[in-house]
Amino acid sequence: MDTEIELKFLLSDNEVPLVPGLLMQFAKTVNNKPTKHLQNAYFDTPERDLRKFDIGLRTRCSDEQCEQTVKLAGEVVGGLHQRPEYNLPIDGGKPDLCAFERGIWPEALPFDEIVANIQPIFSTNFTRRKWVIETDNGSVLEVVLDKGQVTAGNQHEIISELEVELIEGHRDDVFTFAEHLIGKLGVRLGLYSKAARGYRMADNKPLLANKSLSFVPLEKRATVEEAFEAALGYAIRFVQKHEQCYFDEPKLKTLKRVLDGISLIRHIFWLFDEIVDKSATEHLRKELKWLVGELSWVEHAMQLKTYTSKRHAYCKKINNAPELAQVIRDLQDVQPSITDIQDLFHCSRYNLLVLSLTRWLLDKAWRKSWNQKAAVTAERAIIDIAGELFERDWQQLKQMLKSEGSFKSVDYLNLKQHLENTMLNGNCLSTLYDKEDRRAFRTPWIDILYGVYELQTLSYLKQLCVGQGDEQLEEIRTWLEQKANFLVTAMEQSRIASLENSPYWR
């Protein structure tokens, strides 16, 4: 058995010719291997029994020699892929699962059924250039450049990938070489394997953006440190998933998900500050702040798009005010283009940030600044911490939401940051509790938070009407004020309902 430790990069045709020269700049020695054309087939059952266990089964043929490979469930963070791998030679292109040691398979796997029903699902065919390089530290890395396509039925996707695998030596050298590549090429870190892309095509399940942040999966017995690692890994993958979604289909709401993931990473550093000293994340937080700034226009852009959509109830009213419609068009004209955003995701600063987060997580770099208190806290059960945290949030929210009179628009807008932090705490830790109880408790709070976002949009539109010296715009501003008042009336019902909810963590 081998355990792959490799970084995957996506690159354009323009960057391919630059790769050999960059290897020569970095490496102590470079051994250029013969170019090969690889024909690969991936197998599973019609019910995708292997996929359910995150197992990949592949045959690969080149120059009349074939082998079969099993890749077991592993970990992918920030483009770094770590998976146990087994390889055996075979005659022809059909796999023989019985040739592998029986002990490699998970106990619950329906092995005999899989052997009886295995069939080809999709193929990947590409030309591979390979180099084996030695670093100044003595590590040996394998660098492969794959150009070709994934095919499933009549569907095709281009393969243009550079993979860097540690053969022997220090994992740090993989990251050092990655920094060299990112600094010289406009590459992106690749989250998804060829197999993952093939399955999506074969099953007609394209990569879709989440409607919102989901919940970090946690074991009830997890420690504080394990919960931190799970949350940060989830958040990094969330950002990268939606980066890829944006390349697949550029949409503002997909960029908002990227921004949500970045906000979650920043929140995680704050939430686990008892084991993650602020000084340990100073550089990461600085770069995250930069990235938030680069995408700070997204929320206003979504607001403008929503309220000028033909399907929106306010569209006709806004379009009947040419001056306001023109102000909105002028703002939309100066928004970054799709190409601008793609350039951002290709730029070295963004990719170095993702790489740094990945390396920091894998190296458990927060431990370098631990004192005894942090070390003890890290071993505490996260479920104890979660209960204390949720109870504190709940008491603070009740205090803020209790009022003898009615809340006004400004009162709800002032709640935004606290509500967002409370919801993010739930995203990080609430899978420790019953799903239905959690959903019932959170629903009114989510309703209030979405109401706050709409109030924010109405407030933004009102600001666009102010100071224009136009009577019609003043009428629109008054109309928007009325809409805000109607919305607050509806939010008051959710506020009252939320105070009567039973906490799910007790």
C-alpha cells in the first residue's frame, strides 16, 4: 500500500510550456521521464456501491501494459490529496477485485455483490509528461502534467492538471515547490479528482452551489481541537467548491457563497481562540481581510440585481423612476467583470492564501503557541463547550430581543452582526444535537436574519434616492420606507416566536 500525498493544480494551455523551465529553476536535479498516453477506465456498480464508501477503482493501460488501482477514502484539503492506494498488474483492461487482499476493504462493503455487478462508468484519457525532481533538502518529488479529457457517454471535460506528489522526504518540500509554482504561474489549486469529475458527468449531477452554509459534521466524542480541525477543513473546502462553481457557471450568488466561506474561516479563528492564539493567525487573518475587501461589493450587487429583476415585486416601481434606474445601472457598470473575478481566483495572492491555510491546518501550527491552559482546553469534549456557548448566546439574544415596545428597523439592523455570529456558532457546532430540534429552534432566527438583509437592501436603495434633488425619487424613498415598515411588522412575529422556543442543546 502507498499513501498518496499530492497537490493538484489546474492550469491553462498558455502556462503548459513554462513548466519545464520552472522545474529547472527550483530543483537540484531534474529527471525527465518518457511521455506516455494513458487510457483509464473507472468501474463501479449501477448502484454506485464503491462510491458510497468513497472508494475509487480504476484500470490504466499504456504500451500494452495494464494495472488496476484501488483508492480508499482519504482526505482532501486545499488541493492536497491524501489517500491510501493499492496497485496490481492485470491482463487486459478488466479489474479483478479478488486479487487484492481482502483486508483492505471496509467490513460493511458488499464485496460479493460488487464483484458480480462491476461495470465501466466513465473513462479518462490523457497524455502524461513526468519529471522526478530532487530538492535541495534531499526530498524526491514526482511532477506530472496531464492533458486530455474525461468522458462519460457523450459528455466530455478537459483535463489540464499539474500534480506534485511526495515520493520520499519532507512534506514541507511539496508546499515549498507549490509556492514556487503559484508565484510564477496563474494556476489554481484543484479540489476535485478526475474520478470525482467523471462520476458527476456519468450520474448527470453537476457541481451546484449551496443555497447557504451548511453544518460542520462532528462526532459527539470529538475534542475541542478535533472540532476546530473539522470546522476549518470544512470551511476551506466550502470556499474552494464555490470557486469552482463560479468557473462552471459565473453567478453572483456563487460568489456570495465564497464570501460566506471566508467569513466562516475568520469566525472559526475567533470561536476557538482559547486554543488558537491570535498571534498564530496574524498573517492568515490579514490575507483573509484582503480577500473580503476584494469581494466586498458582492452583497450590494446582489441587492441591486434582486430588486431590478423582472420577477421582483419592486421592479416595476423602480423602473418607473428613470433617475433611480440610471443610478443603479451606473453602479452595476463599475462592478468587476466575470474575467476580473476569474483573474482574482488565478492570482498568486489568493492561491497562496488557500495553500497557507492548508499547510497551517495540516501542520497543526496553532500548537506552536500553546501554553498549558490551551493544551488542557484542546482535550476537553467539544459538546461541553458547545452547550456553554449556545447557552450564553441564547441569554444574550433574549436580552437584546426583549422589549416592552415594538422593534424598529434600526433595532433589527443593529442586531445583524450578533445574529450572524450566533448562526455561525451553530454552523460550527450544532450537529452535536438532534437535527429536527435544531431546525425548529433556528428557523425563526434565520427568518429574522433574512429580514435584516432585506431591510439592509431597502436602506441601501433609500440612500441612492437621497440628495438627487428629484421629486419622483423622494416619492420612491417614501415608498421604500413604507415597505420597510411592513417588513418590520412581519419580523416582529418571528421575534416573539423565537423567544418562546425550547433550546435544543439542553
